[in-house]
Amino acid sequence: MTAPALDELVRDRRIIVCGGSGGVGKTTTAAVLAMRAAEAGRRAVVVTIDPAKRLADALGLDGLTDEPSRVDGSWPGELWAMMLDTKSTFDALVGKHAADDAQLQRILANRFYKNISGALSGTQEYMAMEKLYELAEETDFDLIVVDTPPTRNALDFLDAPARLSRFLDHRLYRLMTASNRGVLRAVNVATQTFVRTVARVVGADVIDDAVAFFQAFDGMEEGFKRRAKRVQERLRDDDTAFVLVASPRRDTIDEATFFAEKLTEGGIAVRSLIVNRMHPRFDDGLAEATAQRADSLAGTDLGSLYRNLADFQLAASREEENLAGLADEVAPAPVVRVPFLRSDVHDLEGLRRIEAELFD
Amino acid sequence: MNPTEYFAASRLLIVAGKGGVGKTVVTAALARAASMAGRSSLVVEVEGKSGLPRMFGQATPEQSGLGYDEQLLRRGGGPDGSADITARTITPDGALLEYLEDHGLSRISKRLVTSGALDVVATAAPGIRDILVLGKVKQLQRAAVADVIVLDTPAAGHAITFLRSAKGLLDAVKVGPIYTQARDVLDLLEDHERCQVILVTLPEETPVNELVETAFSLEDQVGVGLGPVVVNGIYDDLDGLEADPAAAAEQAGVTLRPGEAEVLAEAADFRRHRIELQTGQVQRLSDLLPLPQVRLPFLFESEIGPAEVDALARSVLGAIEALDAEVQLGSPT
């Protein structure tokens, strides 16, 4: 059985998650995949994280907000784009689980809560997945493409929902609130000492905020846990395809390989590997032979021309060597190579040039 | 200016930039440049996984990372009189354990880390992880473990968040040892004599935009001194690339194989076009940001080992020698 090509994923799947390290063109790639779906007649939305202003410009939008904006274009389907807002996504999630408005307001006003979206690691990853789930459940988009934060460890966001659940259900929380609830009198002097010591290090105010938060949150843990479980199931659904985006530089390939290994550990297969910014291969000559030729002609124009060709032959062969192990790791997923483009992407035409490289 | 002066004792160089710009390679080149100038350096990385040992010809495939203990990357001495380069990791958990033990709280330290309570504390006081790492760096700097400390900042996080952590924490925490720690770190960051941030970028549109934005935010929000900007990955220009291959072959008295002229012309055109784009972006960076630039060549040999690091370090030294002493000493702008 052969693995489906990238085009099939774009036409058939409900969800595509683009993962990989920073600076490899992940956001632009996600936008192009969604555009491809629109061209195939689907209603597609792309959710970006921290996009460069250039991408919004390229899509002809003034800016991206946390509500989908429709992108004008001559395709039979529809293309929508939006940006993840971690804080408002979290607020909405709390709103879903709060028993009443009073509880919601207590939490939203809490200083500790306000810190969570910025400070608790994994929160951005979790909210990306939460937004994805929400769009999948509550909208009728045919395809949802999500860009992900530049996470080094894939488990950070595969685990993120569970980690937040664990956090909210934290032992320290129980320790800290126990004395107030009065039910766990067995929570004893040692615990109080522990909390007092923590307070000594970071200040008592800080601990008070945390305790107030956990008290306000009381009763919502179960709802959070159930939803986190559904989000994780959705990620592993057959209808969801994971696309890994990388560049052929040695260090990013190492990171991508690590990422792919962790995904595999987490029970998720990479469906396609997209490698951006490949150096062109002008012929199949060997760098060493060409370099020797350049040396023997040193000082002449022809020598420079050979030197230049040798440089690119070396770069291209190193890139293929770098890529080989990663390609094995994600096999049988197809590897799609995208060469350096002649200019940066400034408009839909620019996105179409990438599309041509990805799909033709 | 004289590189030996540049890497004067007690200097902390903080290398920052978005993912994919080659921050770790630049970190290695800076450390090696210091070593060539006779200054010992300690490289600190914060993620527990780094290609540094490999760049210095040290790693086996199984053991490629760095540990919490200092590790010698390159021994100094020899005819060129270079100095030692060492490296270590500082993780928030490791720094916290050490911090608690130093403050007589070892009783709870293990428990705080293993119970995951650090997550709760870190959320209660955002920036505490970064402060623990920076606090440890400050301690090493004060102990003068090396002439220069080169800090490779986290790739995923933004340099601004990392460096702003001290200020942010001072707002949240008003008393106690963490307050003191944050205060200390801020003093170090704001001391332009002892500490410089080296921003790294690529000669491309978006990285240049992001670097300019970061530079202004760092000056406004953190008050750190900015050192020279490193523009990484610039294609070397070659004379003669505009020549027509057939004519060049005739001139050299060489016969080309069929199709070879086209291949040579295509490759030359590609490089000329990239150089043109890059030159435009480097110029744009100069226009937008009045900081001296250290330009490092693109390495077609992407497997970076000691020879490549040496070559980059020599580029760094050349650029430092060309620096105007007054501009670069981080005098407030």
C-alpha cells in the first residue's frame, strides 16, 4: 500500500496539523495547504500562530484576528484565515466549564490565572489543539489546517492537554487548599511547612493568588479532563493528518528527527514531510571533482564558474545526506522538497509559486 | 578594535535570535574567537540538547548533548596561545535545585522539583524559570569561571521574554530571595560594560524585520546593551560569475561538455541573484538599525566541525578588528 500524496491529504482529511521547529516556513506552508484545498473546492481555514505580518499581507488581509477572516481569491472553494489567541481561547474554555457566571468572573479576574497563558509551558500548544477541536466540533469547515508553536518536543503538545489537567488537579493545590476546606486534617504540619517554605522563596502574595485560583477553579477539573481526552483522541483520529515541516540544515533536521520520534512514541504517524529551502541541484556532478577542476583553473572566470557550481553540488549533496535519516524515520510518508524561491512571498502569487513546488 | 580587549574579562555575551538563524553556530564561533584572542570562554546553553560538542569535534552520535557539569570543548595552549573553551547546560530545574540547596532549603528542594510544584510556582511568578537560569549565569560570571561567558538563549521562546523576566518578576514578587535574585540579574543585564546582547539574523526579509523589532524592544523594555548584530549565512561573492561560460572556456583553452555551459550559467545566475537579495537585506538592516554588523559567510559545507568553526571565528575576529571602538563598547544610544 502506498502512502497518500500530500494532495490527497488536502482533499480528503478534515484536519491537517503542521509541526516543526521555528524558522522553517511552517506558517506559510500551512496557508498554502489551505489555499490548495480552496482550489479543490473545499471550505478551508488556516489557524496560524504568531504569523509574520507579511503573511497577512500576502493573503490580502489587514491583519489576522482570532475570528476567521475570508480571503478573496479566484477559487471554487473558500479560504479563511485566523490567528490563535491563547488567552481568549483559554477564557472561552473556562467559560464552557464554569458552573455559573460568578465562578467565571472570579477566575478571569485572578492574577494567577492571568499568568497561565503566558507562563505555564505547554499552554500555547494546548490552546492550538483546543482551537482545532473547537473548529472541528462547532463549525462546518471541510478542512482545518493548524500551524503549531515552534515546539522542539512533540510530546509537549501531544501531552499538553493532559499536563494542564494534571496541573489543575495538582497535589500542591490539594495541599494548599486542604487547610481551608477542613476535610483533610491529616494534611499536616509538614505540608504547611512546605507551603510556608515556598512562600518564603517567592513571597506569600504569590501563594495566596495561587490558592485563590485553585479554590475558584474547584469543581471544573473533571470537565477539563474529559475535554482534554477528546482533544487528544481527535489528534489521533484517521481524519487528522500530521505534516512535518523542516529545512535541510543539519540542526533543523536533527530537531525534526527528534520531533518525529516523539510523535511516533505518542502514537501519531507523520503523513508527509515537507522540506523547504532546499538548494537547487543543477546537475548530477560530484562536488569534489568539480572543485578540483576549479582549482586547476584558479584565477580564470571559468575557474570561478566551476567553484560556484562545486559549492552548490556540495550543499545539495549534504542536504540529501542530512535528509536521508529523517526520510527513513517518517517512511512511508512522502518527502516533498521545496527549493529556495527567487523572492519572498508578498502576495497570493507568491503563495501560488510555493503551491506549484509542493504539488507539481 | 583589538579582539583581546573586546573579549575583556568579566564579559557576558547573550546570543539571541529566532529559530533557524544559526544561533548555536554563532555561539560556537564567538567562543572560538575569544579563545583565539587568548580569552577563555564558558558556553552556557539552556535546553539540555545542543550540537556544540559536535561542532568542536567532541561528540559521538549517542552522546551529543551537554550536561550540568562543565565539559571541556577545546583545550587551549599550543603555538597559537589560544584559551580553553568549556561548556555546560543550565536548566531551570537544575538551577532551582542548586538554588534551594545554596539557601539551606535542600529539605524541600527535591520535593519541589519532583512533585512538579515548580510548574505551580512558575505560573504564580512568571519568569521564575528564566530568572533561575540567569541568576546562575550571574553567579558564574561573578565567580569568574572564565574570561567570557557566551549564553545561547532558548530557541523557541522569544529573547525578549527571557531577558524581560527579571523586570516582570520584580513587579510580581516584592520580597524574599527571588526578589533579590531578580534585582541582581537586572543589575547585570543593565550593566553595558559587563553584558551585551548579540542578535543573530539571516540576510532575508522576515528575519531582518524580526531582528529590528527585537532590538528596539530589548532597548526599550529591558535596557540591555546591544553588541554588534551578526548577519549569518552570507554568500561569498566570486569574481567572474557574470562571464559567459562558453567565452570563459575559450579564454582558458578548455572544451566544455555538451550542456555544461548551461549548467554553469544557471548556477552562476542563482548565486548572483541570491547575493543581490542578500545585499539588499543587509543594506536595509543597516538603514533600520544603527548597530555595527558582523557578517558571517554561508557554509556550503553544512556539516559543521572544528574547521568550519575556526573559519567562522576568524570572520568574527576580522569583523571585531574593523569595529569602531566607541560604537561597539555598548555606550547607551
